[in-house]
Amino acid sequence: MSLESITAEISDKAQSMDANGKTVKIDFQGDGTIFIDGATTPPTVSNDDNEADVTLIISEENFEGLMDGSLNPQMAFMMGKLKIDGDMGLALKLGDLFS
């Protein structure tokens, strides 16, 4: 999957989410970023590299596993495939993006 297709998929999923006033960044470790701004309904999704309330640091390959269900988010975190920087509580509420 390309960054553009992952961004489009996240954008589609964000359409059903409510505003929470929080920001999330998914950092693909040099392969780009996805920024989700939860200040609007639906949240806006871009490839901006802005500061966020929580940053998920993961490879594109592992992120695709989260999206297709072949990689469990909790296991990815425990195995070091997913790193979280910032608001851990917010990170735990992001399950809708991975379903």
C-alpha cells in the first residue's frame, strides 16, 4: 500500500468519528506521516507533519497488518513494533481506525 492509499483509508474511517478536540499523528519512520485533527466533525486527515497529542510510530508494513487485522495492536506494542509517544489514553481509544 502507498502512503496515499493508507491516508485515503484513514480518511474514510474518520468520516464516522466524532470530534474530540485531539490530534493524532501516525509516523511511518521516514516514509511519511498521517495527521488526524479531531477538532472538526468529521476529523480532517492530511499528510502534514504537525505536533500531536499522541504519535504512533510504526512501519508501513506493520500498520497495514493493524488495518487488515493480521496484527493485534496490543501485541504490536508489546513486541516493539508500535511505539506510542504522548497521550496513552487517547492511543487506547483509536480502535475504530483498526477495525
